[in-house]
Amino acid sequence: MHLKKPLIIALIISIISLTAWELYWRTKPDYYKAYLEDSKYLWSEQRAMVDTATSDDIILLGASRSGYNLNTHIWKETQGLIPINLSVNGQNPGSFFDDIVNNTSFNGTIIISVTPVAWFWPKSSWHKGKQWINHYYNQTYAHKLGHFLSKPLQRNLVMLTKTASYNDLDLKSLINQIELEERVSTNIAGGIKLISFGYNDEQRNLYMYPRMTSALHFQKEITNEWDRILINVPDYEDIKDSIPSTINTYKNLIDKFKSRGGNIVFIRHKSEKGWDKYAQKVFPDDKVWNKFIETVKCPSYHYEDYKFMSKYKLPDWSHMNADDAKTYTNDMVNQLIKDKHIKKTTN
Amino acid sequence: MLFNSLSFVLFFCIVLVLYYSKLFNWTNKKRMLLIASYVFYGMWNPPLVILLWISTMVDWTAGKRLAAEENQRKRKMWLLLSMCVNLGFLALFKYGDFLLENFVTIVNAIGIDFQARPMDIILPMGISFYTFQTMSYTIDMYKRKIEPARTFLDFALYVTFFPQLVAGPIVRAKDLITQFYEPKKATMNQFVWGLFLLTIGLFLKVVMADTLLSGTADNVFSSDKLLHGIDAWVGTLAFSGQIFFDFAGYSTCAIGIALMLGIILPDNFRYPYASLGFSDLWDRWHISLSSWLRDYLYIPLGGNRHGITRMYVALMITMLLGGLWHGAAWTFMVWGGLHGTYLILEKLQKQYLPFKITKWNGIFLAFITFSCVNITWVFFRARKFETAWNMIKSMFYMQTDGEKILQSFDIIKVCVVIGILFLCHWIMRNTSMKEVSLKTSPWVLGIIWAVLFFLIVIAQGSGEQFIYFQF
């Protein structure tokens, strides 16, 4: 058996087909670009910094609004220190807060961006975040080496786009885009088909694709999906019994963190009416957010109380575009400095 | 380190460069392979390499003494020492919590109030594989079936050889150690065929198991609801395919990688889902484990030499322990027990209701065998009895109003993949990939190879662990 010929044929076809595949996806810059994607590996690099952080340091926690609206580079320009960015797109930050309080001795400042439909769900919604935390504690040298080796590939190849979005380019996502008649309703959170509308840098800041600001139909792609999914959030009356226990869990963590000298500031970033109507349906501010802030006794910033927080138009109803995020971060940091929650440093 | 990871690609490239460079003589090449094997294992959890060292030292010493010692009592003691250390590691690391949990249950059942904290000991990757491999060496030495390894290096490399260290095939000393005695170098054809096997193995794991089937299997088996019959069957079929592709994928990678170094490892799978009955299944599924269990458990328990009843008992014990080898849970025992029952029923059928297998009834028999195997996978995959029992009830429509959780597309995808898998196994059951490739034009082979590689790349495997690593 002579296998040289099949090997050469396979090599040539593989090179041609993979090049064509890469070039094809490069023709769609509105949706795809090559960058080191956020993942449990990149998150773990930031999480490792917590173990050596001092009381001067700042940690950002939150879901996607923290990622899109607060930019750590601008934060550094304004305050002088780059915060540790532990925000995680699409996940309840509760598990990450719990990790910092219970598994570290960090006693600096934590800025928690609260998206009510993420933050106020019961502790059972922490499981996804725990997977990342477990990865941080259990990652092997092989994992670290693998991630290190994947970086140049991810930075340069568009075809490696894999961001947990509906339109990812890995084979599983591509296959799952084939749609047949629905047997089970997909109008539930698990069936979310959200097309990627942003990308991240290596400090895990999120940036909205320019297409989202430039054309209404791109915005509609996202807001229609919010409408389809969020319409199913339960009414406050159906879940109100779980809220006191959730608030109590956070209060215990906050008290523990404060007792060792830590500071916490909560931020409620803006959401447009289209989104907010669903958030108010399940977690009305007067019954949940206000009660929470009153219980935990932490400084807080609500977008309705500050003009600089509410002046932007959010293309997808929930997040800021990249340019707005820069001025917003600058204003937010200055406000925090003014209110003496953080100090301007000269570093 | 996982075969389906970039770290392994780099690691293996370095190994190949060093192995085929003229820097080292054969002894130093073996030393390099040994160090590489420790690195391969240690990249996961470095301290656990110590277990490998202890296992290696104990069995090397025991083997040497067994070769030199004439006193039967002393020989027995050396064998016992080796067994105690190897099985002791397994008992502590793999079955510690299971034994403790059952001890607490029994003690509580007799009225003593006793609680124990789980030990939560980390399970060393592949411990069941390398302990069985080293045990086979000392047992064969005790029975004087093999010569002792010529050097410690040869033996250490036999225990640790990275392609098959963590998930087999479980290779016998006579088949592997002897290959280390003379310099080995893959021929060009062997090297390229090894690369082809590595591609096939990665395709089975990354594309077939992880991309096409794992999601459906995970959805179904992680559901705490009583499922609709179709969902239960499709989830089970998905797992059936996933575990085959995952494990056969690993074995194929291991064989390919070893072949690229000029080392030949035995086949571990021979199209098992086209088996004609259960004896046939165990000649085709995880062959290196089933032959290990046959030679070191079933035959010593009496095998078929002491009458029918004893044979059935030996068969059942072997399969129950085979189940327990896979994991420390009663669900694995049930899995083994079901296979034991199938084997006994098959022997009874052959005795009292014999029939000739023709090409017409063959595929039907293979389908029946495959269906019965699927029922056992429910117990293998479910973490709790409750889940398994709910699945079985759903599969046999013993409850109505089961919940639908799978989309039409998932059902079609799984049925098509499993259907093709079954037919491929049926077509290939009396041949081999090598024979087929010999009859295939180089162009077709090259195109198939390119398609497989393309799909592996775009699948972008996230480095999912192989299922059998946990065993």
C-alpha cells in the first residue's frame, strides 16, 4: 500500500478548502472578526490577578452590561488603575462574587453592575458561573499551554469564531442553525438564538460591532430576539417568595466582605423601555432593587438618578456602543472619585 | 494531556523530532519516550506521577523476584504484594468514597447512627488502565508465562507509554515490552497510516462524539423529568454512539500515534455494533479489557471447566466486576449484571434453541443485539438509579405524558448518525479499515482524508475529555 499519494492529495485539498473557508468568512466583517475570544481561559487569567490584588485594587463584576458599558482602558486613563475585569457575558455574577468573598482575602473595591434579570435569580442560577470558577481552580498545565498556543490562531483566523452565539462558526453551531418544524417551543431562555453583536479585547472589554449603530435592521435582529425570549419571564408574583432568600444570601456575602475592609458599589446601567418592561415585570424596582439596596446598605447608582447614565441610546436596548461606552466610563469613574468610593491614583 | 488539544500537537511534534533525530541511540530514545510519557501524564496533575512510579517500582521488583524465586510460598507473597499495591490504589482512589458510602448505609441499616464525610480524593486519570496493565505483568510472571523485562527502562516504558497510558488499549507485557528491545522506526507507510488513523480517531471523537451526539445525550440524561418515549430512546441512542465514537476514537488515535513511532498496539474495537450476540460483542468491544477479564478473572474463577452452573457464576462475577471496573457506582454493577445475564441467556439459547445464522437473519440478530446493548447503556450513563429507571419506563412506554425535550432536528440527526453507524458496522464486520483502504483509489482516500481533517478543524473541539479517562 502506498500512502504517500493520498497524503499529498489530502494535504493539498485541506489547505485549499481551509483557505477558502477562512476567506469566505472574512467577507462578512459586519458579523465576524478575528480576535482572542472571551472564555473561561481568558477569564481565569484575570481571576488569577485577584489572588495578588491589594486593597487599592478594583474588581468589576456583572454580566454583559458591565462588559459593554465599562471600559477598563478608559477606567485606567481616568483613575490611574486598571480594574480586574471579572464580568461575564450572559451570566449571573453572584457565583463570582461568592468566589471572591469566600475563596480570597481580597479587601479592595468591587463594582457590581446589576442587571436585575441576571442578579436576582436564586442561587440555583449560579451553576454556569461555577463552571468557570471550577475551571480556574482545576485548570491543568495542559489547559494553560493549550490556551497559550491557541492565542495566535484566534487572533488571526476568523473561522475560529466561537462565542456562545447563535451564528458561531464551529461545526456544532453551524449544524444547529438548520431549522425544522419545532417539536418543543424554543421561546424559553435555553432556546435563545442571539446573533453575536460584539467582540472583546484581551482585557475582556466588550465592544459592539459598528453595524449595530449604523442600521436599524441590524438592531432589529437583536431586539426581536429579546422580545421573543423575554416575553416568557415570569411575573413578580410567581417568584416573589424566592427573592428574600436571594437578598439574604447577598447580604451575608456583603457583610463578610465589608467586615474585612472591602468596599462594594452597585451600578444599575441603563436599559431601554423595550427591555425594561420585562425586567420590571419580574423584578420591579420598587419591590426588588430598592429593597435590596436598603437591606445591604451599599452605595449605588441607578441610571434614572444620573443624567450622564441615562443620556445614551442603546442600539440593542441593553448595551452601549463602543464610543458611548468610553465617555460613559469616564463619567462614571469621575463620579465614583467625586463621591470618594475610589481614589484617583498616579500609577 | 488530551489527543484533541493543541498542547498535544506541540508535544507530539517535539517527540517525533527527537525520536527521529540522530541525537540519540535507541536507549536514549527510550529514555526520551519515558520522560515524555511522564510529561504527558504530569501536565494533568504532576503529583500523581508518583503513583505511576510506585506502581512501576513495585511491579518491577515483584517481577524480578518472581523470575528468580523458586520457593512457591515466597512467589505467592510477591504476587500478593503486587496485587495489594495495585488494587489498594484502585480501592483508595477510585472506590474509597463508594465503599465508605455503602459502609455507612449498612451500619445505619443495622441501627447504628454513623455519618462519615466523603473523602473526595482526586481520581488519577487512567488508573484502572495502568493498574490492570501492570497486574497482568506480575500475574504472567507468577504463572511463568513470560520472561521478565530485560531492563528497568523497558518495564517503566511499558507501564507509562503515553499513547495508551490513560485509556488503553490495555497491552500485555509480551506484546509491548518485547517491542522495546530492538530499535524501532516506522516505515514511511506505517508513519502515514498512523497519521491516517490519528485523523480518523480525532474525527470520531471531535466530530462524531462531541459535535453530533454529546449534546443530545447530555440533554436527555441530565433531565430530571419523565421523558417522552422518543426522547428517551433518542438520548440513549445518542449516548450509545457517543461512547463508541469517543472510546474507539481514543483507541484509534493511540494505535496511530504508536504506529508513527514504529510501535504496534493491538486493535481495541472491531465494529461492535454489528455483533451477532453478546459473546461476539465482547470479542469486538474494548477487546483488550474483555480479554484481560477473560484471562485473569473468568478463567481463574473456573471458566467453563467445572460444569455449567460454575461457568454461569464465573461469567456473572466477571461481568459484575467488569461493570465495577468502569466506575464506583451500583449503576455500573447493573450494567455489568445485564451483560452477564445476556451472556448466560445466549449460552442457554445456543444449548436449547440453536439456529443457523444466515445473511438474512444476521442483520436482524445484529439489530436485536444492538437494541439490547442500548438498554444497558442507560444504566452506564445515568448517574442515579432513579434517572435510569425513569428512562427505562419512558423507553418502554410504561408511563404516559412523558415530556418532550428534543427538537425534530435532534431526533433526525441522531437517528441518521446511528443508522449510518449501524450499517457501517454491518458492512465492515468481516473486514478491516486497512483491507478497505487497499481497495480504495488513492484519490478517493485522499479526498476522504481531507474531508475528515476539514471537519475536525471547523468543529473547533474545545478539548473535551474522553469519557474513558474517568475509568
